[in-house]
Amino acid sequence: MENVLDTQIIVISAYGNIETAVAAIKAGAFDFLEKPFSIYEAKLALEKALEKKRLTLENIYLKLSLSEKDEKIPFIGKSKAIKDLLEKAKIIGQTDSTILITGESGTGKGLLAKKIHEYDRLYPGPMVCVDCSCIVPTLFESELFGHVKGAFTGANNSKIGKIELAQGGMLFLDEIGNIPLDLQAKLLKVVEEKEFSPVGSLKVIKARVRIVAATNKNLKEEVKKGTFREDLYYRLNVVHFHLPPLRERKEDIPLLVDYFLKYFCERHKRPLKRIKPEVMKFFFEYSWPGNVRELKHLIERLVIFSKNEEITEKDLFFAGFEKSEELPEKENILLKGVLPPENEILPLEEVEKNYILKVLDQVKWNRSLAARLLGIDRKTLRDKLKKWGKF
């Protein structure tokens, strides 16, 4: 975001002439008034200056939203948990309460915040997002509250903070658990008193914003450890929305899969694909530690790499899917075609070779995945393949 002056300057002089007025405007003044002037002229100049500032703020927010906005993925779900959250979102839109959204990473906390904002009737203005985990601690105060020119070394211009940009709308503080402890008291003042001051300024600005915070941390535990203020926790947690992990709302999986398939097929200009029933069964068996985000990324890879309209189990491995937990029983099908016919005895090394090559074929020669399935490290697998002339 570019720096701008947060005050429009109007120069007043009793010695006005064209040269003086031009010089003042070139120096950065918004307007020039020559004495004597009427109350009407002063009022008009002030109104124009305020309108200029408003347009400047809107322009900054537009650039900010274009640069920071996530993909327009809707908040999807038909499970009871999701329906209850949406119902609460409609109700909270009629109040000015602060909101805390909790849930594991990848569950869609940011999307839920956007949905809450859609229902907001008191603060329908811009939604400004602050990722508390990505801002350098030394710059956090300036990002949030803004600063005036000369407030610190390198502050060559005044800067409008995210709170002021969100005036009339929502300030979404994502990963609130990462906010520095020394700044939590200042944030508490904003939440409690609805006012703040830019860094280096004595001016008090009213914060006409709805504050929504989100975290994947257990803030109660952070309070016990002394890394999060107890008073701030209770002030943020006026209304609590908890997003359950995907493994606890698996009835949402078909809806999510269907949406992501259509979305990524259109985005990557692929023919519309469909999921084979056994792959969908696999989706229901898997625990999704990365939640909706993991499912979304997997579907995108499947759309990109699958060659046919129907996505199969083989496509899962070809797309680089690596499951962090135990594999389903269906992986035992790898033994088919490996063991010799009844009453025929093969050397153990040949059985091992047949089995390893069978596994490699099944996973499209993804050596990392094959090694994990076999329970050996990559070096051991590489040595065996070299020995068999298959490397």
C-alpha cells in the first residue's frame, strides 16, 4: 500500500497571488485561500478536502483489496454444524458484537468471516484483513494504527493503518494468537473504547469497525502461558464461532468436491471431470489433517494431471498424494500378481523384486511414495533398483 498524507492542507494567506497559489499547490497543498474570505468559501474548501480524503481512502482500500483478496471461494457446507454457523452469522449481523472464530488450519475461518460480513447490517463497509502471522513485529503497530510523518526512522510520509481503512466495515484479525504481547493492550483499547491513535500522533480517531478475530490456537492455553492477555481474550470472545475440522463433517465432502472440480476445470480450461466412486470412498475414509484447504489443493492437482474425464485411484498417486497416516486395506491389492502360483517356489529376492516393481508401477514410479509404502528409505530403494538395472 502506498503512503499518503492523512491530512489535506489548505494554505491561507493575506498576500495571495497566482505565483504564491501555484507554489503552494506544487508544494502539496490541497487548496489556497486568500484573505479575506467568506464562511461559505471556507466551508466549501473544507468539504472538498474531506471528499478528497474519502476518495483517497477508497482508492487505497481498492488497491489493498485487489492485492490481498483471496480467490472467491464461497463458504460451502450442508452439515448441521455449517448450517448452525450460517444461522448465527445472520443473527450477529444485526448487532455490533466482536467475534472470535476458532478452528484448525484450513477449515475456512477466513471464508466464514466473509460470510458474516455479507450478513452485516451495521458495518456494511469494506472488509480489511490483517494476517497477524505475516507482519514483522516492529511494524505491527504501524500497520494496524498507521503513523504520521517523522514518527520513527524511515517514516517519510504519513500512513493510514488498517483500522482506519476498515472504517464502517469489518477488521478481520487472522491468526490473532500471533499478535505481540506489548501491542495487545493497545488493541484492547480499540476493542473496548472504539478509538485509537496513529503512531506518533496525539489525535484520537473513533474506530467505527466490527472486529472479528480468528485463530487456530487454544487462546485459553495461551492465557495460562502468559502469551495472550486474559482481558483481551474475553473481550474478543463475546460471540464464538467454532469451525469443526473436515473429518467431523464428512457429509460436506461431496459438495466441496463438486464445487472444486467445476472451479478448477474452468480455471485451468479442462473438460469437466468426475470422481470415480472408489475415489470418493477413499475421500470419506481419509481424515484430512489439512482440512478443506488440503482437499482443495488435491482436487486442483487431480484436475491438472488426470488425463481422462473420470478421476481414478491411480490419478491420486500420480498427482503426488502422500497420505500421512496408515493406508487403507485396499492397498493389499498390490500383492496380486506378485506371489507365484500355488506349488511354485521362487527365490525370496525375486519375490521381493516383483513386489517392489509392482508397487512402483502402481504409484507411477514415484520413488518417495513407493519407499514409504514399502517401509524403507529412498537410498535402500535406489540401491535395489541399481542392482536390478532399473534405476
